Amino acid sequence: PRSSSVGYLSRKALPIKRNDAEPLTREDVQYDLLHHIFCDTQAVFTGQTPGSSAKVNFCDLYVNALYHSSKCSKVLKDKMIETPAFAVELAKISLLTNVGRINTTMAFFPEMKTALRTYHPVPSLQKTDGNAQDAPRIKNCLKAALLPSELKSMPPSTPEEILEKARARQVPPTSVVNLIFVLANHAAPLAATHFDPPLNFLDLFLPMKISSADRARAFLWLMFHYLEGPDQPNPYDDDYSRQNLGKVPRLRRLSDAETAEENVDTTDEIEWGKTMSAQRNHFLQRLVTSQENEKKTRSGHAAPSVQRADSNSSRARLARPPGDNAREKPYIHYMPPQRSAPLPNPPGMVTQPFTLSATAEPRAGGSNAHSLQRSMLDHAWHVITKTDPLVDSDEELTDEYMRADYSRRIDVIGRLRGKPPTPPPEPVPTDVAGASYSANSVPDSREHRWRTVESWK
């Protein structure tokens, strides 16, 4: 239970938290730690490139794992070959994503439009002109960075499985990327095995008063321990790790003055970060302005029926000047407003007739047409939104509500005229709820309607 709480607390505080357009400093990414890891020249790791088993250093091992990932695009591969410095920068950002220090809400190019992620320039890791991708794409690339033997079967998911393969001399037992995923997921139970309390594997990547060089050596020690086997002489051993089997080399603690000397941003990096932040803010302003104009254009060309139904809110929006808001609204995706009535169907789509419920009962002493529970205004809105104006109106008599509407119109015109129509209307069947209208009954009501209209002339 105690070790679990250590891992839980580390997981909660692990991802970098910054506002949109805020640069990630050297301290955020622990640049000196990454520098010592990827500048190590000891070729002691078994190569994981298909068809090659030569020994390589950690930098080549990790970069090749990214390059041979099935999710690495051809454009990215070409850029990695063309500019090796970009490949190393991408590998450093990928390692931070691998351990969870950079989560999938981050992106590293300023023209990003989605509101689900935040843009962050990384001056110390973006010195080349390559596109650093965004965190979700990087993580997809990492998850697909597997050994050829792991493509058809599940890779090992626990440290014990990896060590068992390594002891059986199945070297490498898994890909370096998958090993880092496994160690990050099991940081709490492995804390007592490899570290002195209260540290664990994930703490190596957090800002702390421990030497970056010592943390890098501890990380490389763990990589060799699991990839090459615990029974092999570890080139990253020191006296402490040799005397305490299974423990990483000693981690030297720093004073405040020594800590302040590590991960110091250069003047050029600070200026570049400010420039990219200003570029991001300018891009967002132009994006918000274009979307506001697009919304006004859409509202100006909306259907007349929808404008009348929402006239008050539309007039209020159009009458408000662009700079009337006291504060600028944050950028969000445009979502169309929800309306109570459905929008009209496309032309040519046949709408389903509205049938009466079997429990509908006519009111005593009234006509069946007047017993329907839909007002003339409701029916008019229903006709606007549900009927096709290109369809012949004679084909719309299969709806009981349509017959009720015609009967109401006749009653209204009769009251306005001052006397009943002549000749008197034929009786309508009383059983409206249970009536089944056949094809033969429709022409009869149609003829009666036109005869009645002709008598008013």
C-alpha cells in the first residue's frame, strides 16, 4: 500500500501543466537529463533493427525504434534521415511522452486549430526546422514501435516477463519503447526494488535536487538491466550498485546553488519562445475573427422560417457591435444551436406521415377534426418543416392532421362569411382514432373540398 501511494502521487504530478502558447523551459523538460542520456557514447545495447544485432548506444537504439515504427510517416522518416539533429530532438520529446511527462493534450506547431490541445514552443528541443508533430501522433508512433516478433503477439507487459526473457537469453526481450512504458506503469511496485525511498522511476524525469548526470546514469542502468539481462555486467554500475544488488547507482543530491546551475535557458531560447508565443496569439486572433465572420454570414443566409422562429436572438446577435464584449471570448469550435423543431428535410426525401395514437378520443359534441391535439400554428410549423414544397399538394391528404387543418379553415371562413357553406359539408366519419384511410377514400374528400370552395364564388 505504501509503494502504491508513491506511484499514485507521482502519476498525478507527472505531466507538465502550462497554459496555451506558454513555452516549455529547460527545467520543464529537464534538458540536462535528456542531454546526458542521448549523448552517452557507450555502445552496449543490442540493436533492435531487423537484420542487425550489432551493439549500439542508447541514442541510436531509441531513434531507430521510432524510425521503424509502423506509425512513423514517410515524411517524418525522410526528415529524420535528412536532418539527424531533428531525429535526436524528436527522440527527446518522444522519451518525455514515453514516460508521461508530456501528455496527449500538447502540440508543438503554432497553427493548430483544435481546442482539445494546447500549443507550447520548446526552444531547447526545436532548434531545427522540422515539424515536431503533436503528442497524440508521437504516442501512436511509440505504441507501434515493437519488435518484429511482437507484431503478431502481445509484447510483455510486466517487468517480470521482460526479465524472464532476458534471463533465457532472448535478447532483446522487448523493444526499448515498450520497456519504458512498462517501467512507467510499474513505477510504484519497483520503487523499493531499485530505489531508496521515496524515489521511483518516474521521479527521474521531474525537477528535483538530484544531479542530472546521476539520474541519466540511473536511467541507462535500468535500460541495460532489463534489455541485456540482470546477470550481465552492467557498464553503468558504480560502487553503490555493486554492493547493493538490484539498486541503481548512487543519486547525488545537490545544493540550491548547484541546482540553479542546471537547466538554464539561453537568451536566444527565451527570445524564440516569446516570438512563437506571439505568433500563436496572433494566429488565434485571426482564427476567432474569421469564425465570427463566418457565423454572421451563416446567420445572414439562414432559411426564412428558421430566422422567424429565432428572430429575437438573431436580431440581438446582429445588432451587437464586434467590440461590444467586455472581454474576448476563448476560442471554441462553432456548434449550431439546438432547436426544438427539426430542420426541413432535403428535397426529394419522403417524410413519414404523422399517425394518430390509438388512444385519441374525439371530444363529446365536437367534430373529430377539432379533437386533434395540434393547433393551427403548430400545424403550420409542422408543414413548413416536414413537407416538401416541390411535391404535389394533392398527395398530402394521407395525414389526419392535414384533414383537420382543412376542416378548421372551412369553419373559420364560414364564420367570417356569416353563413354556413352551401351545399352543406358531408359528414366526416366519427371514428378518427381507429379509422384506416384507404386509397379510395382520399379522392372523395378531395372532390368534396373543391365542390365546397366552388360554392363560395
